[in-house]
Amino acid sequence: MTELLVAGRFNGPARSGNGGYTAGALAALVDGDLVEVTLRRPPPLDTPMTVRTADGVTTASYDGQPVAEATVVDVALEEVAPVAPDVAADAMLRYAGRRVHPFPTCFGCGTDRAAGDGLRIFPGPVGDDPGRVASLWVPHESDVATTWAALDCVGGWSSDLEGRPSVLGRMTARLEWLPVVGDPHVVVGRHLRDEGRKTFTASALFDGDGRLVARAVHTWLQVDPSVFN
């Protein structure tokens, strides 16, 4: 039996774990190149979760109830084209989260997080396309969970998080390698479609030379932020 703990600094909403970080931390315990993680309820902070694997599903549970479930899958991920670093830097100036942010202390994209504390990924629209966003990111740490977190929020901001505040429900990701600490990277998000309360997006992480580091697809669930903060 293994335990998984999401430390308090890795929050998404104020009172629960960042979805991408939590999913990545669980994915790191799974032997597979392409892992899908489904979040069943808000991940608790600073609380040990029991991790067990049965019938190909690795489950993190708290108080006897599943929090997240991970499986190895074989699917084709959506393509996301790279964006040049200077274009990403320009896009950050139009980051919608500077105006209205449902979760301003989020580890991944929160505007209230200091440099070196949160990732400070601030994805803004690329050109005139609001469904394609990009941000620069210089990693201060490099592991599977942090890389999944970097791939997380950029997908959400490719949709209308101001009008449709949402939390991560499912994420599938493949890492080619881990990002290099201190080197500039670019994260790109692409909106795919909306279906009722669900939003589907894709994202990719590139190094400064435009080489693919990792990619992901996401399912988001529309929520009332006051319930999570």
C-alpha cells in the first residue's frame, strides 16, 4: 500500500488540490507512457490518501471514498501546434485571469502566487483566436506532477473560464521527457468543444526550440467557484 499527499501549496481552488498536479502525482505511480486520470471529488490538501491498484486501475482514496483513478490507455491525443516564445510572451499580456480569476491562488495559473512559489502560467489568446492560448513558463522544479500541472490550466484558459468557471474532471497526458529547470518553455492550450457542463481542451508543452516536451487532453466541469474557495 502506498500513500499520496498533496501539500497545501499545490492547491487549485483554495481548499483543494490543483487538478493537474494531483493527477500527475498519481500518474507518477503508474507504469505507463500514456496515463488517464479521472478526478472523482476535490483532492484534499495535506491529507494522506491511500493508493491501491486493482484490475488495472490505480485509485487514491480518502475516508474510504475514491478521489482519483488512473489507468494506462492507448489513445491518440489531439495535436497542438507550437507557439514561438515571443508570441507567447505577447499573449500573456492579454491573460483573462488578470481581470477575473475564479481561483486566484491556484498553483498553476494563480495571479496571487509569487514567482518561485506558483508556476505563474498566464495563458492569453494567440492573435485573434480566443480558443488558442499560450504562455511562457520557466520551471523552478521539474517532476511528473509539476509537468502535469503546467499542462493543466492552459487548457482551461483556452475556454471561457470567466463565463464558465470550471474545474478539471479528467486529464490524459504523455511526457516525452521532463522540462529543464531554468530554461524557458512555452505552454499552449486549444479549445476543442463544449457539451453541456463539460468542456474539452488540449494542451502541449514545448522547449524554447519548439520541441515537444509533453501533451495532454482534458475534460472540465462547470462549477460554482464559491463552493470550492
